[in-house]
Amino acid sequence: MKPLKKQYIGFVCGALLFIGVDHADAVETKEVYNRFSDVSVTSEFFDEIDSMFYKGVISGYKNGGNYLDKAEFRPNQYVTRAQASKMISIISGYHPNTQENNDYNDVPESHWAHDYITQLTLDNIVSGKENGSFKPEDTLTRAQAAKMIVHAFDLNKTYQGTSFYSDVPSDSWYAPYVNALTEAGITTGRTADRFDPFAKVTRYQLAAFLDRAYNQVSVDEMNTRQTLLIAIETVYRLESMTGYHRQQGYLDGAQPVLPAFDTFQNDIEPFMTENYLPTLESVYGKSCTQCSVQLFETQLNPDRFIEFSTKNDDTIQFETATFGEHNIQFKLVRDNGEWQLDGYSAGDQTSRTTQPGIRQ
């Protein structure tokens, strides 16, 4: 357990997910923009859900048209096999396969999850039933989730000891996967001696499993898309926080006024370095309360392979990379375990011009 436990003050209240919270010796308090109306910032699983949302692995159910409007996460809703295939594809950095078809009799090319299921099948991460079906709309069980995650992250299945749980027989098909997940610290079971392998997996449980599995991969071992998830999360957090405060200038008065940058600077400092702060402050000052200008190009899905100039557990940097119509220069550094933006610029691919810190 980390010696420092963050304590969050959220912007929303209501019917929330409250699940036991670990208490640590020291407490740091900061304000955070909570995107969900039904997940408490004090939930034991808030950090995992929050991280998976900002990485684009799992989304919410919108209650409004504005991208800043609160959404429902529905943490206790069960996950289908199709939904899990999409989430695992994204967090594993797999590119959805659009050139191949699968042999399942219930996953046609028109199915929304066809490409995710097909790619995971080709990579032997998922498999179907004996009758040739995949059952995409069936709810995922905890045993099935364990198998998918172990294969996706190539976890060690060589554990030879006694099963960790009384309801996971050593000779069962799922024992190697459940034990691997437990040995890696991704799950501790439903109780000290029960895993409940055939229970249905909920959205908050899968978010927690995937976040823990992802965090065990070192940056130098990550593939391109996995690495870009770190960049996506960082800029999306900054975008959301600055957007939230910018919007308050429109909501709080009849005459829109852009809130002063220093009124919320402390809330966004965890996500950027001192070097980058003046740049963001300058860009923010040119934005408005009623427009939908984005400070960053957050759709960081590469059109082709990216050659990183630096990619390790301390620094991530690519000098030039093409994302859609933009050339982006990007640098992240890690401070006390947290990734922070240290450099960013995006320019038009045709003109080759760039402007620090803003989407053109």
C-alpha cells in the first residue's frame, strides 16, 4: 500500500457507489472533476474507474449533450462478452481487425463488436463455443474474465501450488487463470477463500481488473497504442478540468466571464510540469466560455507506426507523429508515480505549422 492516499473532493453528489476505502497514514486533499453521477470519489474503485474512463477503455451513459455533462457509469451493471472484448482490445493495444472475418455463427460483420472479437480470436485471447457460436450478448463470468486478461497480458500461468480459493479446484479449466490473476495481485477474490468463478462480472469489477493489469506493464514493454493511452489520459484530464472551469463562467452569470486561471491552477497542476504551466495558461487565456474549443487533440490513435524518441518508465516523447490531420509533438514525464504533460504542440499536416498547446 502506498504511504500517501489521495482524498478527493468531488463536484457531484447523489446515489453513488460506496465501497470500502483504504486509510493511510498521510492524506492529501485535492479537488477532482468527477465525470460520473453514480460513483463516489471516495469509492475504493474510483481511481480504477476514473483511469479507465480517461484512457477511453470504458465509457459512461450520457445524460446530456455537452461533453462535460455528468454521465452514469452504472458500476453494478453486468458486462457482456462483446463489451469485454472491446475493453480488452483497447487496454491491450490491439488494433481492431477490419480485414478478416471470424467463423462464429452469431458475430456477423455487421455486429458492432465484430472487429474486436475477430482480432482477439486471431490472437488466441478469446474463443467460442463448441457449436460455433461466440455468445456476444452473454454476460461475462469471473472465470472467463480471468482467462481473457491472462492471455491479453501474457501473465505467468505456471503457478504449481495449492489453489488460492476453495471454490477453484486445481484441476478445473479456469484454475491456472484465476491463480495467475491472484498471484499477480490483480484480484484478491470475493472473500479470503472464495473467488466465485461463475458469478457475473460488473463494470466496476472489470475496470479494476484491467487497470491493475495495465499498471503492471512497464512502459518500455508496452506497444504503441498502450503507450498512447497514457498520453490520452493525461491530456483528457487537463481538457476536462479546464473545460469544467471555463464552462462555469457561462453558468454562473448572465454575462459570460472566463474564470481566472489561478482560481483552479492547483486542481490541474498534478497533470503538468512547471515547464508547461505557462503555455497552458497562455492558451487558456485565449479561449472563451461559450465556444467548444479544445485545448488538445485527444484522438491519439495512430494512422501508422510511431517511432518514440524516448519511451521508458520516466519519460515518453515523440517528436513528430501523424494523427489524422495533425502533426503532434508530445512529451510526458513521471513525477512521484504520476504522469505529467511537459510539452505539447499540434499543427496542420499540410502547412506544417504548429502552435504550442492548442488544437488548430
